[in-house]
Amino acid sequence: MSTDRQFLVASDLDRTLIYSNRALALDVPDRLAPRLLSVEVHDGKALSFMTEQAAELLVELVGEAVFVPATTRTRTQYERVNLPGPTPGWVPQYAICTNGGQILVNGVPDQDWQAEVRTRLEAASAPLREVVEHLALAADPEWTHKRRVAEDLFAYLVVERAELPAGWLDELTAWCTERGWTVSLQGRKVYAVPAPLSKSEALAEVERRLGGATVLSAGDSLLDAELLLAADAGWRPGHGELADSDWTAPGVTALTQVGVAAGEEIVRQILDRVRAGARPGAARTAPAR
């Protein structure tokens, strides 16, 4: 890592940095709403947004730190996102997809990391097919819109959240935990993810390759908790799975802002931290693989 890039910033995307129409949470009169920039288009429709101010701040941030998107999205879903950067068509040097199942290097999947992930999953968690079969039996079609498998690594449901039976999520969580899997409810999606498949493990690999740095991170869901804990400092918005459970930890800033305003505040505070050169501890040496 070059000496002028002392900071490694890893951020979740959906409902942390970028927001769908459903998640914007604009609680001001329309005439006072912030100007929005579309950062994802699919089938000709704008799907995800940042405030224009957040986009400007992000451009400044990627010029001063190594910025690593860290998302549960598959590679295909991630590649629909066009984050603001220093040049048209800019892509981050590193990106983490499929909840840590893939590391992209300049947009190209790293085959060595994929092989490492497969080895870890086979050793520590029940096979995907067992979980997929259980979800097919446990998820009532009355409130389940879709069942999906992401790159043969994990599974998720798209549900009518308000119609989930009382106790159903707890029962699924207990069943999955016994088999080395984690459950996360994010918006209308219920994720079942092998415990060894984590953004924090992928981030540790990126950190190992780049060398010692001060690590900053941001995220909103249970699947982001380890990402926040692995960093020297972290941020979570005032909405989401972690906020709903009042989750926090030393070094993690729990914001009060929600929706797209929280996304802007996260980028602002991270950029301020980078510029101030504030280091909670000495720059760490990345853990050995």
C-alpha cells in the first residue's frame, strides 16, 4: 500500500451506502428532499440512489483511501452498481461480493480466493442443498415471493415481511445455527448464509494483500457485524437489523440518521476520520492467511 493510502475503508452497499426507493426514508416535504443520484439501473429502471452530496463525498474519499465495497450481492448484482469515482467507468481495486464468497480484483474474480472459500465451507458447515431443502419446506408460498440461491454459496427468500408467522424466524435461526449457518432478515429478504462465509474474512484477505492499514467500515445488518468488529472504527445507520436490536460495540458509531441521509452521514464521517488522520491504534499488520 502506498504511504499516502493509510486507510482501508470497507462499506456495505444496500441500506448503508446506497438506497432503493423503498428504503430512502425521506421524512421531509418533497420540496426540501435532497437531490438524488441514481447509482444502479436494471432493465432501464433506476433502482438505487445516493444523495448528490454523498456521491461528491465518496469521490473525495476514494481519492484519499483504499475503498472496498463489501456486499452480499452476487457479482452480477454488484456489477449493476455504478459508484461515483474519480474517472468515468471507475471500478475499485478490490470489491467483496456474495458476502465474502468472491473478491474482485480490478473487477475480475480472484480464483484462489474462491477455492479457499469452498474449502472452508466444506469443513465447517452443512451443505447448501440441505438448507435449500429446509427453506422449501419451511417457507409458506402464501408469504414467500421468491426463493433464490446465490452463486451456489448461500440461499435467500423474498418474503412479505409483515406476514411472517410469530417465531418463524427464531425457529429458522436455531435450525441453521445447529448446522453452522447464519440467518439475517434485511428488508424483505431472509438470508441463510454459512457462518464461515463472511465479509470480514474477505476483508482480512484484502488487508493481508495490501499491508498494514487503519481499517474503517460501515454496515447495517447482522451480516455486517463482524465487518464492523474487524475494523479499527465502524459506523452503522439508525435503521436496519443492528439498529433494531440496539447492537453496538466499542469503536462503532451508532448514527441516529436513517435512510439515504444516513448514507450521506456515513461517508462524511469516514472522510473526516481519514482526513484527520485519527488512528484509534497503531496501524495494524494484516493477519496471516
